[in-house]
Amino acid sequence: MALTHVIAGQPVPIQPLGPRLQGAKTSALFKSQDLELIHLVLLQGKSLPPHKVAGEITIHCLEGRLEVSVDGHSQVLAPGQLLFLQRNALHGVTALEDASGLVTIALRSGS
């Protein structure tokens, strides 16, 4: 199934899903040469296993609570909180309760 991506200049609502959270799925909003945006949806107890990404990352919790482990240390993100991760940081994400967030990945390595 092909993913629908945002068109440049098109507004996109990014807000808590509320009662729609249970039926929602993680979706890629767009990926350009320099940037990727993902609307992350994790139900309680579900996780993304530890992994590395070549670019810098932000994780912005929109609703619920997300536990983010970074290089062996854990932080809990509550709604409205944002976490910045350096490139190649070993990290994983676990939903402590049904949660959604906005993940931004800088794809360009910089000069």
C-alpha cells in the first residue's frame, strides 16, 4: 500500500488523536532530501526497539506518555514535551500509555 505524503505548501493537522488513537497507525508525513516527518502512534506497551539514525532527531509527544531510552538512559515525555537526539544516538521508544507524537529526522549530514 502506498503512503500518502504531504504536498509542499499544504497545511496538515498535527494534534492529539483522542478517541481515534486506538485505530490510528504510524504514518510518514513526508520525506525530502533533507528532512523526514513521521506521525508516530504507539499503543500502551508497544515499542520501537533500540536503533540508530544517521541524522539528528526530535521526538515531540502529542498525547500519552513515551519513554525514550538514549544510550542506556531513559526519559519520559509527557504531552507537549520535545526531546532532541544527536545523530547516531542509540535510542528506543516505548508507550507507557496510548500515545502519539511527531518525529522529525534531519537527513542531511551537514557540511
